[in-house]
Amino acid sequence: MQFGVVSLFPEMVRTIGEYGVVGRAEQRGLITLDTENPRDHTSDVHRTVDDRPYGGGPGMVMKFAPLAAALEAAKGRLPEGCPTVYLSPQGQVFDQSMAKRFALLPGLILLAGRYEGIDERLVESHIDEEVSLGDFVLSGGEVAAMAVIDAVVRLLPDVLGDDESAAQDSFMDGLLDHPHFTRPEEISGHKVPDVLLSGDHAEIARWRLKQALGRSYSRRPDLLEKLDLTDEQQTLLDEYLKEQRQ
Ligand code: 4FN
């Protein structure tokens, strides 16, 4: 899959390709990650990419022309059928189902904004989709673009090892994680649950699923509402809630 990111801080975006899973995917040729700086698409001596907002007020707005040229250059390097996504607080909130949809594409062009955002006419002419990471103020869209790339790359064929892959498409898909423990067995009187030391793999799987269901129910009921629990899962959740009340 090919990623093109339009940003005033391309070095910042490049760093995502230097670490961990995304870095290895790029080294192995499973993805490409290219950046396009709107500043390289200016023609004035000051290389101006921003201007004052019509109507007045604080802050600056990213100018249409350099951004349009940068987006077109990025699009020109990617195959047909690669949508342009603007990372923006006005967008649909990004989640795992959107990541799965993006992972089926040949590529993605991501636009990261700065200042107060971009000239609205660019949204109309060059943007296919607006996507938001959530409801908080950022100084720029770069970290949001990097988060989208990370989430999508992990879903591509052959990117993850067998273990990580198995963990991903398990029966706990869509649920919060169960608690994790590693050595030592006891820390300041806090012991690892006995079942995890029992060696009974069926019982361990049952306990983990129960924990995942219970934690999702208590902390993120919105996640559970998106799922259709099996009778067995509903039974486990009921058991969890009964145990909590005791
Ligand atoms: N942010 C809010 C309301 C008004 C403005 C902002 C804000 C970066 C270019 C956009 C922010 C959050 C999640 C991109 C926020 C995201 C951005 C994102 C983002 C500079 C203009 C700006 C009501 C959400 C708090 C700055 C709310 N996901 N403006 O942050 O790009 O992708």
C-alpha cells in the first residue's frame, strides 16, 4: 500500500516510517511512505503557505494554491483509486472499522493541516473524506495522519508476525483487552490471578474472554453495543457482573 502525506513538517511524518511495525513494513517493501511539502509548491520569494483569514480574526489559514499543487503532486505518484483524506476535527471519527476499509485501498493521500486549517474551497475541490482522531485540540494534523498510517499498516497482509496476527483476528475482536501479567508472580502483595498459573488453557481462555467482556461493559459500553454477543459471551458477562457484585 502506498501512502502520500502532504505536510509542512515532512520530517515529522517520516519518523513514523523509522520505527517498529511501520518501519519494518517499509523496509520490506510492503508499503511506501512519501511526503509532499506545500512550501515546495510556492513561487514567491518568501515561500508563503499561509495568509490572513477573510472576515478577520486571529490565526492564519493555509493558502489554496500551494496545497492544491502539493496534493496533485502526491496523487500523481500514487495509483488510480487512492482517495484524499483531510485529517480534521470536522471529520468522521476514525475507528478500527474505518482502518479496515482503508487497508483495502491501493493507497491513501493524507493532508495534515496547520494554523487554523485550510481554505474551505480545497475541501470542495480536492478532499474525498474528512477524518478526525477525536475531540481535542491539536497543533497540526501530522500526529493524526501518523496514527491512521500505523493503524492501517498493521492490517495489511504479511505485515505482522504469526503471533501478532493471531492476537488481532481473535474472538475478542472489538473488545477491550483482558488484563496482562508477567513475572514476578507477586509485587508488593499483588499476586497474579491463580487461573493464569494453572496451565489449564481452556479455563484461561474463558477467564480472559470474561475479563474482556466485563471491562468493555463497564468502561466502554459503546464498544459492546456494536457487537452481537453469542449466548456463551452473554453468560460470561453475566458471570463477571455477578462476581463484581459479591
Ligand atoms: N486540529 C476542536 C475544535 C476546533 C479546532 C480544533 C483543532 C490542527 C489545523 C485543525 C484536531 C483533533 C483531532 C485532525 C479542535 C485533528 C485535529 C484531529 C486538527 C491545525 C486545523 C487543527 C472541538 C475537536 C476540540 C487545530 C475540538 N484528527 N484545530 O484542534 O487537525 O485529525
